[in-house]
Amino acid sequence: MNPVNQPQPGPAGVAAATPARLRLWLLFCAFWGCAGWILSAIHLLNPVGYALAVMAGAVLLVVYYKVAILRHVRPRLGNPIRRFRRLVPLTFLVLAALAFAGGVIHPPTNYDALAYRIPRVLHWLAAERWHWIHTEFHRLNTRGCGIEWLSAPMLALLRTDRLLFLINIISLCVFPFAARPIIMVALGLDAKGFDRFIAQRRETLPPFVARALRP
């Protein structure tokens, strides 16, 4: 059956296909986004405000795990050694390790971070709230605040930008886990349909790549 003709999976099916590690990272990002806007609204966007937010986040994390235990949810860690014996996962692991090593060795040097993302967070922390920055450099005001709200706690509490690379590294590592539910929703597949879809691609992709490489 064509994948697009499959019945649309319900929320329960998509949630079951979403690993707990991915859900936890999404909740983590959403929490700091909400915390940033709330602290900004009450003019408490400073180390004290973020210290209180850390304590609130710790309480919510304990509640999250207690609810998971009550629902008899256990993380499925699988066998990582067996997983990384395959070429593609091993290649991804090597790339992630190299990216992590680069972040540890080198300070941030990319244009986006140094030109407007870190500076705008420093402006907000100095004012203890989000505010419009009066400048001709429009990127300080017209870009989304997603990674800024994740960066602000580190800059406020640790006073360094050397750990900001961890945000991108973690997002890179959870991306493969996000691919499964995204594909399921996009193509309207349930768990069995997704497995059939991947099995078909394993058969069709190698010939496709071989033909593409022919002169």
C-alpha cells in the first residue's frame, strides 16, 4: 500500500513513537522559553530570576519522573554498542564526537552568534527584560528568540559563552530520534507502516545512489 494512503496515526501512536529523551529535550526547551518570557514580564531577567527558574525546573523534573513511574513508563535504552556497529549510526556518532570536540576546543566564532544572538541576550540581561534594541542592525530585533532563551540562563548564571555549543550538540544528537514521528505524521503512517517504509527505502536507495554516481 502506498504510504500516503495509510490511515493517519492518532496522537497516542505518534507519542508512542517519540522517544522519552526527545520528549524531555522538547520540554526542556519549552520550559526555558516560557521562563524567559515570564521573567522578562516581571523584570526579573537576571541571575536571581534564573536561579529561581532552575529550582522550579528541578521540581517539575521530579514530578515528571514520578508521573512516568506511576504510569509504569520505563525508558528503552536499547543496545548502543550493537546500534553503532552499523555504518550509518557509527558515522553519525563520529561526526557528533568531532562537533563536540570542536565546541570544547574553540570559542564561538560563527557570525550569527557574535553579531546579534549573544549581544541581544546581553542587552536583555542588562535591562532585566526583553526590549526593542534601537539600532540600524535589524537582526537584533527581527530574529526569533528560541536559542536566545536557551542561552540566557548560561550567560546569566555561568557568565561564559563557552558552553553554548551544547545547545546545538544536543539538538544534533536528538534529531535522528525526531525523524521517526515527523515522518509518521507527514506520511500518515502507523508504527508498522513506518517499518515497511524504511524497509522499502533500504532496497531502493542503494540503486538510486549508484545510478546517480554514474558518469
